[in-house]
Amino acid sequence: MKLVIGPGLAAKGYWRDLWRYRELMYFLAWRDIVVRYKQTVIGVAWALLRPALTMLVFVGFRRLMGIQPGRAPEPILVFAAVLPWQFFSSALSESSGSLIGNANLISKVYFPRLLVPSAAVATAFVDFLITLGLLASLMLWYKIAPGWHLLVLPVFVLLAFGLSLGAGLFLAALNVEYRDFRHIVPFIVQFGLFISPIAFTTDKVPERWRTLYALNPMVGIIDGFRWSILRGQPPLTPSALGLSLVVTGSALALGVWYFRRMERGFADVI
Amino acid sequence: MIAVDNLGKRYRIRHQPEGQRYVALRDVLASKLTSPLRWFRHVVQPPASGPKDFWALKDVSFEVKQGEVAGIIGRNGAGKSTLLKILSRVTEPTEGRVTLGGRVASLLEVGTGFHPELTGRENIFLNGAILGMTRAEIIRKFDEIVAFAEIAKFLDTPVKRYSSGMYVRLAFAVAAHLEQEILIVDEVLAVGDAQFQKKCLGKMGEVALGGRTVIFVSHNLSAIATLCTQGFLLSQGTLASAGRVDRVISDYLNSSTSAETSVKFQGKGTSRGPVVEIVSASRPTEVLTNGTEFNISYKVHFAGQVLVNFFFYVHREGSLALVATDLHKPVMSASAANENDVEIVWTIPAYLVNPGWHSFGMSVVSPDASVYHAHVDDVLSCMIEDDNHRRGPYFHQAWGGAVGPLLNAQLRVIKASSHD
């Protein structure tokens, strides 16, 4: 085996290397999960407590605002939205800071840097899977049986994953270059919570604003989650879904492109 | 096999306000908004590479054959770390090319990626994966690693509770069991106790015998001399010398300090306690031979009252300390209120050392040597020439051995027999 190093040559064979180092991504994600649960007293319960409390607050908020409950039990309606949102927000916060957090690795060892933010997203994904269990027990409690729509859920999970990864990569790379981005990420997360249809459903948004609203890619993803979990209710708008797909795809492409472009300089800057 | 061809690495030194480590987007935007004209000019016509560019490496070419152990030496800032970072692919070169004939394992730091919260067992897996081992490889080597590190009892204890010795042993054990064809090792042996260092050196020697190529960087010239067959000397980013390791080491000693017969040091100035600083060091300017005694002198500055002892070292060819001695009895510096300068002169007697490169160092220590107030090493060096006095008409080869003192020797005939 022969390896040639030269200016600009690192790009060659990058994806092959990424595959070869796939186990490292597993180990990085595993480290983050183990360390997190070792450091907290309540351990895994932490992954459940946050979305459960968020859900309760939003259900209470709906009552206060006098939003009419639909056919579906409100906790499930809200939880179906909290689930992808929680995943996206924690994946985004963790991946955007992941390069800085692993600076010692990056300046000492070679591996495709893409692994680091990806592992952070994977860590958030594990929490997501745990929370999914909570949703299942909620559905049992309310005796809501899922329909065939549930089979489409993985597609929306994949979308949420792609969006988190794309945005995470972009912000992670920006964070290395401009350190003040770490103050911007919490703001994005906080702001996103209010402009995404979590406390309410998208049909509460006036008709003429819907397309503009759907530019927020989380709108399509959250709608999709609700649709799959609550047996096609409320119905999906294909145009909004398509828009969400396009935005997510572009975010992922932009994230990977920008990350790859900046990656070469990470070790020199970090 | 490693072939390095015209390698160069340029760093852009960014203009950054004093005391600010990072670039903030805020400042970039602000500077573009406040001086759009300057920014525009830069876009249209980028400024030619000026003093802001810094070449950490320039036109470096060399080759290391398979199974060879090459040592890289040079002063701080000579480009050693940059070279290692390029070879281990952490950073890309600006120009030139490196061809590596195999997988590379780089050990630029002991225990890269160790997490204090994780147990020894968990860290073996994590660190192994970071260094490029697969899970299957780690599982296969696991017992060997644990045995080498001598930590079997503490395998399931978080490494934050390890002593620093255990930590280093575990970290090196993982690295020592890498299977890559090329091993790049930075100054990692500087840590750990002497016995373990020896074990590591032994392991590295084994690695080389196994047909793998090793590149080794260290300030420990004796480690370089024992381990390496080939040496490379870097100086200010360029290759100053290459070849057999003993030649390169003597080139290094030659280049680094030979010109200087006296060296002045800049005081660091501690905030607390008495100040002890070695201010300068000097050696005779004339050519020195092994047949004449000569003096090495140091000036030491004291402020405040402190009881000290002085250690003095002579290193031969940059390796082992040939002489390590002290002042026999501690001395007290001036009273608390006073500052004073002290000169201390060490006399090296005739015929103590054999001809060769020698360097000198001194420490000012507390009487029990638990505190090193000041320490200078390898700052003065010189060639001790042969005075040819002892040789007589027949013997013209170099002296073997490091020291050649005149010993009392008596010769008497025990038995005389005649053949008639």
C-alpha cells in the first residue's frame, strides 16, 4: 500500500478513509454516551426527562391559550413534535461544538474530521431512540394503535438526521474559524423552538403564509412525524413536504461542502 | 519506506490584537465594515506574501528505507513538530510531496484522547481506535497491552484515579502494540519513570527489528543514538545534516553551540520566593585539548536568602552525563534584603575526558535537590582536541571510551625465563 501526501491530496480517497475509520465514529459516540451517563446521577432518565418536561409545558401552554384539542390526545400530538425537535436541537448544539471539544485529537492524530460532528449527531440519535420508547409507552397508555403510516416514519427520521448533520457540519466548521459562533448556536436553537410547529399544528398557520413557513425545514419533518404517528392526521401538504426536502438536501450538501473545504486547515487553526 | 521530496509548510501569521487568541466573526465583520476600501483592495489585488508568512519547513528532502529507525533532531522551532504533523497527516504541506509505503501510526502525544472518566479497559479501546486500530485488532492485543502496562488490577478503575506513572504506562502500551508499517514517535518518552522508559526503548527497538520503519523525535540524544541508525538534523525549517546518526548528532552539537563561548540568559523572574537565575555561562575561547585543564564558569544572580547547592554536568557527544557532580556543601546566598551575583567556576582536570564533543550544564538546587531553582543544559559545548601527548610514535587511532584519566600503573617482571 502506498500513500502520497501533498498539497490538496488529502481529498483523494477521503470517502474511502471515512469508511475505513467508521469504527472510530462508533467509539467517539460511545465515549460521549458513556461519559455523559457516568457523570449524571439519574443517568439515562435524563434523556427522558427533558422531552417529557418540554411536552408537559407545551400541553399546558395549549390549555392556557385555549387551543381546541383535536381527536388525538394532546400529549401525543405534542410529543410527536418534541421528539424530532429535541433530536435536532441537541444534535446541532453538540455537533457544532464537537471540533473545539476534540481539539486535542484533531491537532495530534489523523482521521477524517467528518467523523467528529457525525459522532455527535449519532450520540443525539441514541437519546432520540430512548425517547422513542417513551412515545411508545404514551401510545400504549392512550391506547393509540399506529397505522401503516408508521412505516414511513424512518423516512422522516432520516430527514431529521440529514438536516442535523448538514447544519451541524456547517456550524462546527464555522466554530473553528470564528469562535463567537458558539454564542449563536443556542440562539438558533431557542429561536427554532418558537418558529417550529411544536405547541400547535401547521394548519393553525394562515394559508398564505404556509409556503413561507415551510421554508423552515423542521416544519415538514415535524408534520411528517405527526402524520406517521397519528395515522395520517393532520394530513400532509405535498408542497410543504417537498420544500422541506429541498431545504434539508441543500443544508446537507452545503454542510458537507463547507466542512470539506475548511477541513484541511483545522489542525493549523484549532 | 518514507520518501520526502521538497517538502515545505507555510503558516500565515494572522494579525491579531494583543491578548486575543481567536478570530471572532464580530471583528472580521467590523473591520470589513469600517474599512471597506482596504478590504476591496485586498480582494482585487491580494497582498504579496510579506512578513506575515512564515515557512516552518522549506525544501526538505530525505528518504528512510524500510526497517530503518531514523531520528530527527533540532532545536525548538526547527520544524520537527511540523514535519511530524505532515508525516502523520494531521496537517497538509504547502508544497512538496511525501510518499509513504504503508499505514502510518503516529504517536505525537502519550494518551491522545484518553478520557479521565473512562476506565482503563474503556480507554484501551478508545485510544486504540483513535490510533487507527480496528476493534478486532484491539481485542486480539488486549491481554498483551494490559500485561505490558502492568495495570491488570486497575483495569476497571477510571483513569482519573491512576497515578501519572500508570497513566503513561497504559498509554504507551496501547501505542506499542500498533501494527502499522510506519511508526512516528514524538517526544513521548520524556515522561514516565526510568525503568519504564527503558522498557519502551526496548519495545521500540523490537518494533524496528520487526521490519517496520520508525521516525523518532527526541531531545534525548542518547535515546536517539541508541535507537536510530540514521539521523536528520533540522535547523530553521531546512535539513542541515543527514546521514549516520552519530555524525548528525555531532553536527547538531557543533552547530548549536560551538560558536558561542559565552551565553547570556534572560531571566524569567518568578513572583514569589527568592530569585535564583543563572545569568551567563562561559568557556575558554582557545582550542581545548584533553591534556590541559580548563574552566567552565557561570554567573548566578540571587535575590533574597536561600540555601543552595550546585550540580554540574558534562555530557559527551550529547548523550549520557559523563560527569555529574556538585559543590560538596550547600552555600547560603546573601541576606534577605540583598541581591548579589555569584560566579562559580568548575575546573575540568587534564585527561579527565577523551577527545570529542562535550557539552556542559549546571543546576542550582535546594540542598536536598527537591527544588531546582535554575537549570541550564547543553548551552555550552566544545570540541576537546587530542593533545597527542600520550600517544607515542605507534598509536594513531581514536581513543575508545569516554574518559581517559591517567591511572597509576605499575609494571614489573614476575618471571623471567631464558631459552637456552
